[in-house]
Amino acid sequence: MAVIPQLIVASLLLCNFRFAWGAARADLTQELLAILRSPQDYNKDVMPTNSSGPVNTEIQLYFRDIKVNDLTQVLTVDMYFRMKWHDPRIPFTRTTSPSIMSDDWALLSDVYAAWIPDVFFPQGSNTRREKTVKAQTFIRVYQSAPNMMYSTRLTVDFACPMNFQGYPHDTQTCGLNLESYAFTADEMNLNFDTTPGAISFTPVGYRNFFINGFTTDRCDAKTSTGTYSCIKVNLEVKRASSPYLCSIYIPIVSLVILAFLSEFIPRTEFVAKLLLVTVSFLAILHGSQNFATSAPVVAYTKAIDVFLGFSLAAVFLQLLKVLLCNYSVTCSVTQKSAIVDTEDGTPGQWMPRARAYLGYGILATYGLFLLCYCGYVSSF
């Protein structure tokens, strides 16, 4: 029973600490707002000065989701975008005891009350700020430098030139550039934050693509008005090829094998042999046309085009073989020539062997092609 009073006292102390912590946070916010609303102390239209050089702006990116549009070659990114910089005009001091509050920062919901860097995406065709009940944007002001952090959630459409030679086993590299619009490199310098995890992404598949990794680089832009600071993150996105295994590869290979099963049908059943090969040929042709409507249209040959074309050619050769062999047998019987395809193996014994060798030769060539194709697409 003696434990209960101790628990009550501990709960009261915890509630008192939380109340003091919240009051301290409110005091810091009020102090910040007093500075921002004072025309003598702060002007949001004026860039902060830095005696040691340009204003250093550090960028953080966290990618939540991506969408890749093959037809328009556009990468849509849903991400958390953060900027950190130092504004010496906001030197507000601690108003509470360190024992009460260890994190000295204040939250500012009105991001337009303070000066923020004019970073934009040169390749972005459309930028949207996510909004639910309120805009998902804030500024956090710290006691130590860099004392300003801007955070928002953005959805940006980027132009991403793609190479589809390995399609659908391709890996694309999309560059996301960030650049200052009005301030030259002498006034503002952009860099990626070196803190671990400053650039990160959720390690899961994004629809038909997933992120393999990323690299960073500089892309400073030189124009007639000066040099502007620019940084770049190269996203490597790889297409998930497993859906194509079930929708394209297995059905097409099965149809090719089905066409070559006509070799086991007696040659007297010409209609059955012809029907089996013809249906397989038409099915592959129809599937190829349907797939082409959803595949990207480019001026060069894709890997899947080679596969579909060779599969169609293999079945077409099998169809020609069936027709030519039947024609040769029919002509031999009609003309009663010396080369007659008979079951007893007398003058035309070579004809069944020729048909078998030709059919198995086409099938073996197709199998060799599949091995070469697998080796080719594995290089992407």
C-alpha cells in the first residue's frame, strides 16, 4: 500500500514537468514572434548577411513514394523537403532553465513570416505542396547555428530522359536538381546535409519500380547574370521485371512449345497440325500487339521486342515447315515420282527424317536464343 502514494507523487511530478516544458516552448515561440514582428529587428524580404561568405543552405530529402510514367518519361516524387540555414538576426536567448527544457527550439507555423531560401527544381514541371487540414509546412528555429530549418511535404514531377534498350529489365537514372533562383553562388551556397540519413528513402517497392540507390553531385549553373549554386541527387530506379515473367515470358514460351508439339501429331492429321501451329502463331501475334500498346514507343529496339520477334519467327518457321512438308508429300503422291514419302521406308525414307531434323533444329535454335537472351538482360 505504501507504493501507491509514491506513484501518485511521481505522476504529479511528471505532469508538472510536462506543463513546464510546454510553457517553456510557448515562451520561446512568443519571443521568436516578437522579433519577427519588429520592423527594427527583422525584415523577411532581406536576405541574412554572413561575414564569412555566402549563406550556406543545407538540404535534406526523404523520399516517401515515387511513380514512373514510361510514356511521358516523368518521375513523380512524394518527399519530405527540408532546408537548414543560419539567420543571425534571430539571436533569442533561453528563457527557461536547462533542467526544464533541453531542446531549445520554437515552432513557427506561418512560414511566410521569416525569410527562406528560394530553392526550386529546374526540371520540375509541376510542384505541389501537400495539404490536409493545414498545409504540411513549418519552420523550426533553434538556439544554435544553423538556427533555421524549413520543412514541408512536396509532390514534384521531374522530367527523366530514359533509355529503354533493356526494357522491361531496365534501370533508369533520374537526376533531381535543386538550384537557387535569385541569389548567385556568391550570396547563397547549396549543399546536401552531411548528417547520416539526410537523404533517405523507404526501402520498399514502388509499384513497378524500386529505388536501387542514389548519388549526389554538383550542377552549378552559369548564366549571363552569374553563377548559381546547384546540387543534384541521382536516383537509380530499377523496374520490377517479375510481373512480366507471368504476363509475357511464360505465356509466350508456352505457346512456342505448344506449336512444336505438332511434331508428335501423325502427318496424316494435317489439319490438326496446321490448326495447332496457326493458333499459337496468332496468339503470340495478338499478345505482342496488346503489349505494344502499353510499352513505351521509342525509335530503337527494346529487349522485349527481340524476344517477341524471335518467338514469333520461330512459330512462323514451324508453320512454314508444316505447309511445305505437306505440299511436298502431296506432290510426290500425285505425280508418283521416285521420291515418295511412304511408311515402309522404300524410296522416300529420308523425308520423315528431314522433317524431324528441321523441326528439332528450329526448337534447339529457339532454346539457344533463350539462353543468350537471359544473359543479355541480366547485364542491365
